[in-house]
Amino acid sequence: MVSGRFYLSCLLLGSLGSMCILFTIYWMQYWRGGFAWNGSIYMFNWHPVLMVAGMVVFYGGASLVYRLPQSWVGPKLPWKLLHAALHLMAFVLTVVGLVAVFTFHNHGRTANLYSLHSWLGITTVFLFACQWFLGFAVFLLPWASMWLRSLLKPIHVFFGAAILSLSIASVISGINEKLFFSLKNTTRPYHSLPSEAVFANSTGMLVVAFGLLVLYILLASSWKRPEPGILTDRQPLLHDGE
Amino acid sequence: MVSGRFYLSCLLLGSLGSMCILFTIYWMQYWRGGFAWNGSIYMFNWHPVLMVAGMVVFYGGASLVYRLPQSWVGPKLPWKLLHAALHLMAFVLTVVGLVAVFTFHNHGRTANLYSLHSWLGITTVFLFACQWFLGFAVFLLPWASMWLRSLLKPIHVFFGAAILSLSIASVISGINEKLFFSLKNTTRPYHSLPSEAVFANSTGMLVVAFGLLVLYILLASSWKRPEPGILTDRQPLLHDGE
């Protein structure tokens, strides 16, 4: 009975993912003064929220499209379009999240891209962009041969999982960095574990739990579209709509 | 010609792994004053070196034992013992690395386990310990049935890869944290990217590259022991040595 267990996992994933986003919003709203779009620290506050939403939660959900039992039968094209569209939404959220932090830094004449968190983060976003374009070019546009698709598929799936892992590492180092910044020279420094630190640390661990669950469903579980005869896999994008 | 490409990958992995360890040693030696075992900051310096060596490099190497073509034929037991022994070495290095940081903190009356880096790190070490004991109990000791082994194997492989990913996230957030600490209130703060920051950031990215290569060989590549008839998989540990 795949569907019972599968929908339970979807429910768990959906709630875990929503909690990751809501907790991050709450952290920024309750302890860090909320949001604005004016180059101030309140503009920075969009950065953690949009990166968690984009690079982890939307990205994670988008990568599991082919685990839906409905996608195992009938034409693949609609599911490919959904897969690509959801990832594109994740990418847009990510880019807006980057604009928020770069604008804040430039506004305050602070250097960009000096911390290891930012080196890993920008590398991960770059890999995500390459992954999206390669996926679109090879698996959605009709020109690629079956040989090329079957050659690239394991690499596409691997980088799909690897990018999510790097996103989680970026989020962890980002939350860690933010807390060191924010709780420096305060009456309740980070090492005294004030409630903000406990809450933000827990949010980070939630992101890890969400990521591991996505990776498990993606890599280890048997919920996969049974490989049909290779020939049926070739759906031209631009002409006859199945 | 699996072996040609395989040994090239081993060479790449070996040199990348050695560089990760040597770069971390160099960072601590050249910029952070070297090593000691007296509760001082020089004792802390063992922490990054031993965690990179233990939780990433030795751990990564140990998990690839079954990718050696020699392990695809003949009895599995010797390779299981090698797999377990190498991971045990990784675990010992890890524990010594934890002793170094806890002793340094206690010596300086600094709080332990308050940062997200430490929460994730200690969780990862705990998962590693569970993974080792479960692996030993189910796959090395002879009592487990074939049914139980085939049930747990995908979970064992998944957590093997997941623990390595979490180790990388811990190392990244650890290097990030250390640089914020060390380059605070200095003439060349972190955000001015002094040579130490460039070097340590690059070491972090090397660790990511090493980790991704291990994960690729582990998850995506076809270098796997062909699944023999399930029956031959049951090697009793304690009696007849094949």
C-alpha cells in the first residue's frame, strides 16, 4: 500500500517544511525587528527566510515530484513541467533572498562574500542554476537523444541531492553566523543560550530533519517511477500534446 | 575498464583527502600557533584537524571499501572487517577531537554546546555511533537473518551518506565560527579577507569537494558489488574463516 505511507510522508514533509519557513519568519519578526525593503537590517531579515523557503523547502518539494504515484503512469511531460516550474519558483525566491543581503551590505558599506558561509552559498546557487538549465535543455527540450538522457540522468539526480545537502550546510552556517553577529555585545550573549539562540538553533535542526527526509525519499525509498521501455520516455515538448 | 577510472578516482580522493587534513594542520600551525595538550587554545587546535580527519576523510575512505573491485568477488567478511575497522579509527579520531574542544572550553570556563555548529556536530557524532553499532550488530555478527539485512541495508547506506553530509555541514559551520572568533578585533578582520581567511575558506571548499566526490562514488556510480544470490551473503563471524 504505497499511497497510504506515501501520503503520510507528504503530510510530514509538508508540515516540517512549513515549520522551517514559519520558524524562520518568527525568529526574524519576534527577535530581529521584522521586515522592510529599504537597505536596512530589516531588509537583511528577508535573506534567511527566502533562502530557507527557496533553497531548502521549495527545492525539496520540487525534487520529489517524480515520487508522486500519479507521475508513474501516463505521459511524463506534465510532471516534467511541474518539476521545472516548482524549481524555477525556488530559484526566484533564492535570487530575491540574495538581493536582500547584497543590498543590505552595499547600503551599509559592508563587504560581500567574505565568509565561508557566503562562499558555499553562492557556489550552491550557481550549481542550482546550472542544474536547472541542464535539466531544461536535456530532459525538457526534445532534441536530446535517449542515450544522452540515460547518461546524464544519474548525474542529474546526484546533483539534485548534492545541491540540497549544500543548501543545508549553507543554512546551518548562516544561522550560526547570524547568531554570532546578533548576540555579540549583548546582555545575553550566544554562549549563555538565550531563548533566541535556542529557537534559532532548533530551527536549524528542523531544516536538517526536513532535508534528511527529502533525501531519504529521493535516494533510498522505492517510490520511483518504474523505468518503462526507454522509447516511451521521449516526449517532444513542442508538438503533439499527449 | 572500471579499474583504470576507479584507481584514478582513488588517486584524486586520496590527494584531496590528504590536502584537507594537511591544509587544516597548516592553518592551525601557521596562523593559530600550533598544537599542545594542556587545555590552552593550542589544545583547541586539535579539534578542527581531528574532526576533518575523522568525520570526513577517514569516514569517507572507510565508506568506499565496497567500491574496491577486489571486494566484488570472494568472501565479504574481510571487507566487512576492514569497513568496520576504518570507521572505528575515524570514530576514535573524532572522540579525541571532541575531548580537545571540551577540555579547552572547561579549562577556560567557556560554555559547551551552545552554537548551532556544536548542536549539529554532536548530533552527527551520535548518529555515527549508532550507525557503527547497528552495522556491527546486523551486518558483522552472524545472528541477523537475510531478511533483516536486506531490509536494513538501504537504510544503512542512506545514513552512511547522510552522516557524511552532516559532517560536512558541521565542518563548514565550524570553520566559519572559528574565523569569526579568531578574526574579531584584529587589524585584519574577517570581512577584509586576510590571507588566513582565504586559506581557511578554501580549506572548507576542499572539504566540500572531497565530500561530494565520496558521495558520488557511493551513490551514483555503478562501481558496486554485483548483488550475488542473497544466500551467499551470510558469513558467520566467529567460526569457519573463509
